[in-house]
Amino acid sequence: MRAVVPSLLGLSLLCSTAWAVEPAPTSPAPAVASAAPTAPAPTTPPQTLPANKPRVIPAVATVNPNGQPQEVQPLTAEQLAKNKALQDLKIKALVKDQSVRLQQLEKANLEALAQNQELQLKNDSLGVQVQVLQSERSAQMFIYGAVTLAVGVLLGFLIASYAQSKRRRQW
């Protein structure tokens, strides 16, 4: 049993690493599909890679309005500035949204805390009421016991005196 568990564990590790690598595709798929006829994509000479390493398939970055692939051009300073300004605006909008959400959460938290305090006070007052009712109930039971004892003693005296009076009459 001691040898079976490590061997199964080792086998599962080997199998999991063998399945971790994706097989390389035999033919590259076209990156862009359109209804208009397209020009053949430039092909690169096949590279010899080991079978277990994945290949990088070149992808077309942009497509012009005609559906033709367009080469990637470096961005100009104006475009970089515009992109940075757009990103800054997006970040500011996210920060503003987060601050609004934070204020809403703080407000809801304060309301929940106030309600929690209210409920705790109500719980405390109900606990006091329960204790008062329990003490009243125990006092009531004590009184019932005392009355029962008194009635029993009184009945005992009455029965005893009646029995004695009957004996005297018989003599």
C-alpha cells in the first residue's frame, strides 16, 4: 500500500504535465474573416521548434474599412497624449464612481449601526421584562403553595375537631 500511493501520485503528476502543453496547429487559421475577397496573407518560412513548445502565430492588429489587414504603425505624440487623456478621464470617472459608492456604503453602514443599537436596546428591555415575569411567576407559585398549605392545615384542624366532637357525643 505504501508503494502504490506514491506511484499513483507520481503518475498523476506526469500525466498532468503532459496535458499542460497545447498541440501546435498544423495550418495557421486566417486571423480575419470577411465577406469581401481578401489578399493572401504573407507567409513566413516555417521555423523548426521542438514539438512541446507552442508556436506564436502572427495576428493582424487592425483592419481597414475595406476588410483588408492593415499594418501596425507607431502612435504619434498627439495620439499618445489623447490616449493618456482618455485613460485619465476613465480613471477619474472610476474614482468618482467609487467615491459615490463609498458614500452610499458609509450611509448604509451608519443606518445599520443605528438599527443595530435600537434592536440591542429593545432586546435588553425585553430581557428585563422576561426576568420580571419569571420572578412574578415564581412569587405567584410561592403564594399558591402558601395558600394551599394554609387551607390544608385549616382543613386538618376542622376534620380533627369534628372527629373529636363525634367521639365525645358517643360517650
